[in-house]
Amino acid sequence: MVSCPICGKSVNAAKINNHIDSDCVEDVEADITATSTATATAYGTGNHDPDNDDNASLSSPAVAPLFKTPGAKRDASASASFASFFSSSQPLPSPSEPRSTAVKRSFDHASTQANGPPAAKRISDWPSTHPTGSFTHLKSEDKETRHNHNGVGTGAGAGLGIGVGIGNAAEQPAAPAPHALTPANKKSKARSNAFERAAPLAERMRPKCLDDVCGQDLVGPDGVLRGLIEQDRVPSMILWGAAGTGKTTIARVIASLVGSRFVEINSTSSGVAECKKIFAEAKSELGLTGRKTIIFCDEIHRFSKSQQDVFLGPVEAGHVTLIGATTENPSFKVQNALLSRCRTFTLQKLSDAHICHILTRALEAERDTYAPSSLVNDELIRYLGAFADGDARTALNLLELAMDLSRRPGMTTDVLKRSLTKTLVYDRAGDQHYDTISAFHKAVRGSDPDAALYYLARMIQSGEDALYIARRMIVIASEDVGLADPSLLPLATAAYTAAEKIGMPEARINLAHVTVALCLAPKSTRVYRSLQNALDALHEPGVAALPIPYHLRNAPTKLMKDLGYGKEYKYNPNYRNGKVAQDYLPDALKGRRFFEAADFGDMVDQDLKDVDHLEEHGADPGSGSGSGSTGGVDGRHSFSLG
């Protein structure tokens, strides 16, 4: 019989673990006298060391049986009870011993002295993915370990615990195997499986090593980033790529491969104060253990540029290694000072073949929980690969939805495909906004109504502001059509008014009307290029401040007239045909020409060899092939000889 180190009740020595695991409820013995005798017998085998009497009071709280003995016997019993525990090969430090030479005792130290494996990991030995100071990630096996610290060691050969010790290890009942599946471990495993089942398919299929990362040459066999990771020379970096290309995955794989401490933050939920706290912990970690800290900041573009300043000092000093992930162009969204201290790696959009490979791998991994269905076949995989548009996360989410829908009775392939909808990805404040309107403008300039209508439809479908599109068409009317058809400017202005008065969705027809008219109209950039010539001249030394000729100056007062302002000016309407001999440019620019004489430039596209080559293939060099427009109107694939 032994005394429980937690509740003080007498328990059979063979059942002490079950008793502690049941929160001191089960396996309690009624005979306290027998318990005291058994405890005294167990404790009596050690050697009494008077020097350790002071330390004995710091040990187990199991004191209930000692109140049954007289004072003298209690002292002797207390001394003997801990003799075996403190009779290890490593002596206790003396109070007078200098701190630098004293051996610091801990729960791990005591467990190791008992010839058993450490009962628990130290806090510093936890996986680096656990935030410092956080205990929310303790699993049930960690809680069981803390019970073992207070009571009986469960490791193989652990003959002594802090609270209960058996003098003769041969008489102790056999301890459970080190990896025996206790009820607490079963509960932890069940909880882990529950969390895994609750996670979406995209999270469950997240790669755990670089070899599983698909479609990114940076981490391929000869990839630059892979080489840096394998050499444990991970620099501060910005991972730039579209959604679902593997930015977060690569960062987490880096954390699992290198020996650095890893902290993950998100700009949407973390502030400057939290970042400063992490930096302080990283600096302490580096000073105490020499281990660097890798900080992964997801969606770093959501930090304002003033908030990004907080990273400059720690990154430049080398206290932390920053890995930032962004879907936005870092040239616009990341502060230049921070960007210069980081390497930018661009992740490519995944191809349909890569997406199909990921989906096939996920389908194979889910065979244990998903019965194969004829609906989820290679054809559907290819459909999802094209539908996901390079986003692996979207593809896996669609596959998971398809797997669920395929279980429904009466489901068909057509109904399944119609159910797999996807919202168009279009950020009105990001690159998609500017890239799409740029493609629209260039398609109109190239007189390609098909491409122009396609980009117009994309913007309309994604919710782009109709007035924003109309304003751009007004610019096109002057910049690209210009003098070739001046009537297009009022037409584009009318489209803006229509969109403003009518609104969407009917205004989309007005926008399409003007879009096609601008495409089919003849083009002239004389005005645009001539204005640019004048603007370029202003960059020449002294040109921007040349004095205005006196005869062109305004003379509203008598003093100005006396100074010669407006003198000798010839009013053109007073002369025949309005023609007079008069200069209008400053003297230094007399004879300078800014206005272009031709509607187009004089460059020749080398892809169009010559007119004879086009005529041999039945194409009119003055018209676009396959556009259905008349010659000279649709300017696709045409060129000018100047």
C-alpha cells in the first residue's frame, strides 16, 4: 500500500497510476493503518541523510500518514522517506554554494535520476510553432505528464517518483510500457482525429515537405529557394503570388526544415504591439540559445506602410528572419525600405496539369473515407482543373464539394457541374483592376472588338464601376481616335452620361455600343503624340521659363500698355482669310515643331514581313484577319509605312 501524493489516501501500489488518472476517485483502500505500515516499509529502505532534512520539506505534499505517528517517529520517517530520492549520484547544491556552480534541480532532472526517460518536455523544448507564453496548445498527454511530475513516474524503470518511492525496485509492480496507450492518450488521439476531420480538404492536403510542393520551380530540385533552405541560410523574403499558389505552405515547410524558432502572424489580427513583443522574445531567444526566429506574416500588404516600419530594425539587425506573403504587387504595397532588405520571390500561377495532379493525389488520400463514385472521374478532375484557374485551394474546395454532392441519390454529372460555382476573383483595389482596364484600352487601340468586349464583360461581371469604364472610353476617344473621327468624343461622353443616368445593368449595353464604335473607328494619335512632344521640350534646360513675346502678353492696364504689352499684335480676324505674318513661339523656339504630320509613327513590325507575304495568304494588310470589318477600319495586324 502507498499513500497518494495528491490526496493522501491509501492506494494499492499497483493501482496508483489508475488512481491518479481518475482524479483520486478510484482504487482507494479503506485500511489507513495498513497504508501507513506499507508506506513506512517502503520508505525505510533508504539511507537517512541529515543534511537533506531541510530539502525534504520541499517535496511531495503527501503528509497525511505522517500525522498518525509521534513527533520523533515522524521526523525519522520523514527523513527516511526521501532518502532514496535524494541519494542519487548528483548531490544537491548547498545554500552557500555559488550559483554558477550549483546544479539546478527540476522535474526533468529528478525523472532522469530515476533511470527513466524524462517525463515531460521542458518549455524550451516545445516545438517552435507554439507561441512563447501560450499554454492553449497543451494536449492531454502533456497534462498527464504534469500529473506524473506530482506523483509517480511512468517511464520504464522509473522506480521513484517525487511523492512515492519504492525502496526495492524488484518488488515494485511492472510499470506500463513507455508508449502504452493510456486512456489520456486515447482521448488525445481521438481529439486530434476530430480536429483533422473537421479541417477542410485543402488544409488536410497541405504539403509537409518541399517534394510535395507542386508547380513552383523555386523549390524544385534545382530551385534557388530550395538551395537556401537546405543550407539553412533562409533570408528575409517576400513571397508574391496569386491565391492558392503555395505561399503559406512553403513558409510552413521552411519552419519544419530549419532549426529556427517559428512564429506565424496575420496582419488582419496582429498589431504593432504584438509584433514588438515577438521581436523582444526573438532577441532574448537569440541571446540565450543562439537560435534565430523566423516570423511568417501572411497578407503583409494589409499592414499600412507606417506599420511596416516596425519590421525594419529587427530585420536589419538580423534578430529575426521575415517571410512575408502577399497577393498584391510588393512594389506598391510593401515599403521600399523593407523591400530592399528582403528578397522577392514570385510564385507562378499553377497550370491545369498541376491542379489535376493535386486533385488526383487528394482523391487517392481520401479513399479510406470516400467510396469511389462514377461521377468523380478523370473528366471531372480535368473540369475542376480548368475551372480553378490556377488556385489549388479553390480546386480542392470544389473537389470536396463534388465528393459530398456525389453521395446524393439521383445526382448527375451535369447537375454536379452546375453546382460547382466559383466567384470571379477581381480585386478593385489590386493588380486585377489595373491590368484588366489596361488590356481593355489596348484592345480598343488595336481595333480588336472581340478582345475589347471580352475584357469589358470581365469588368462588368466582376462589379467594376461603370463610370470608371466610361471615363476611360472618353480618354480613348481623344488619345487613340482623335482627329481621325472627332465625333467619337461626344459619343463617349454620352456613354458616361447614360451610365450615370441609367445605371447598371442596362448601362452595360451603352458601354458595349461605344466600345465597338471606338474599335471600328479609324485611329489617329497625332494629338496625343504632339502634346507629348511639347511636354518633353519643357524638360530641356531653360525652355520651361522662356519669356512670353511682348505682343502676345495681356495688357489690361495703362501701365502694361506703356510697357509695350500687346503692342504690334495683329488680330487675325481683321485680315483676309485670317492669315498674318506673326510669330507665336518664344524667340528661342522659333521654327520648332511639336505637332505631328502623320496619324501614326513610322516603325515597321518585324513580325509582318512585307505586304507581299500577307497577300500570298489572302489577307488584306489594311484590315484585320477574321474581324469582319472593312479595310482601313479595323486596324488589327496592319502597319503604316509613315
